[in-house]
Amino acid sequence: MERIPILKMGVFLLVTIQVDMHDRLALTLQDDLTDQIVKHRARGVLIDISTLEMVDSFIGRMLGTIASMARLLDADTVVVGMQPSVAITLVELGLSLKGIRTALDVEKGMAALQLAFAERGDTQDDDS
Amino acid sequence: MERIPILKMGVFLLVTIQVDMHDRLALTLQDDLTDQIVKHRARGVLIDISTLEMVDSFIGRMLGTIASMARLLDADTVVVGMQPSVAITLVELGLSLKGIRTALDVEKGMAALQLAFAERGDTQDDDS
């Protein structure tokens, strides 16, 4: 089970991180995610980290990398479900996740993506 | 990280299983899920097993138990993303998951839940 599932929800993709990330898994996720963005013409990526009780600079950088890749493929990234202690650690690590949007839960993240999506004036009306 | 996250999507809950299940984790999931169904007044549960490459009778029984518990709390359960090899194994194990609805992916599962939800004539119109 060395693969993080990517779920398609309308024009958005949802990833829930619930296992310890290591180099190979992070690379696999980046590959899979970019493939899926292109394959499904996804316009946004939601990354749920609600089960992460601690983060290190590796995870912080990984989130940044994913967001940058997604942006190049014209998809927004929203990180959702961050625990308060994780927010504290990230700032203490000097990782303020610039350029990454966050939301309290999946529903709020989805709403933020839909708003951004609508603002860009796309004609697709798929949602879910 | 000994906890499987449960994501709220409108009146439905989404669980993606991506780690090896063992007794304690399965019990925690059942407890959390029943709590969340009641807390959010959820009407359906989606269980994504797309990363499971094999199942044993333990997982099969767990899915059945979750569906039965959800039903008692007036929520439908849909298992989504089953790999073909898993379907073969389940039948060979004699576990045909009676009473559990399945769908090919999260979107189809969500559509099935919404249809069932509409048919029951509820007045809530929340979806996502």
C-alpha cells in the first residue's frame, strides 16, 4: 500500500495524508498528482492533513513543492485540517507556507476552490 | 497517526483507507465514525478502498460491521474504488458484502448516496 490515493471530486482532487511520509512516497505522490491533474484537467487540489500531529521541514517543503507544481498546471492548492500544534511548528520552523492557501476543513477548502474557480471565469460548471 | 481521518462532505462522510488495518485501528474507526455520524447528522458514509491491493476476512467483516452500525444510525454506506482483484478475493472468501452498496469511484458513490438521500424525501438540501 505504498501509494497515497487521489480522489477525484468534480474538477478537484482530494488527497488525505495519513501515513508517515518518506522520500519515495512523497515523490510517488508528486508524480501521481501531476499525472491526475493533467488526466482529469483538475483545477484544484485539496490536501487534508488533519491526522498529522507533527510536521517536519520535509513535509513542509513537500506541500510547497506540490503547490508549485499544481500552479504550473493551472490548479490551485488548499491545505485543510491543520492542527493548531502543526501551525505552531511550521512557523517555528520558518515555514509559513507562502503561496499555499489553507482552510479549516474539506468543506471550507472546497468552497474556497470553487470561489477561485468561479472568479477565473471558467466555463465548466462541474462541481461536487 | 493511529487514526483514520473522517472527512465531512455535506451530509456525507468520507473515509479513505490507506494503511493496514489491525484490530485496534478498526475499533477506533468504528467508534470515530459512529460519533461523527451522530455529531454531524450524516446520512451516508463513503469508504474508499482504492489503495487496498488485497483484503482478508478481517477487512471484509469490518466493512460489514461499519455498514450495519451506520444503518442503525440511519446512514447508508457505499464502498468505492474496489480493485478487481479485491472483488475476486472477497467472493472467494465467501464475503459478498451483502447489504453494502459499492461504486466504482467516489463521484459515483456520492451520486448513489445523493439519489438514495433524495428518494427518502429528506428536506435538507445540503450537498457537496
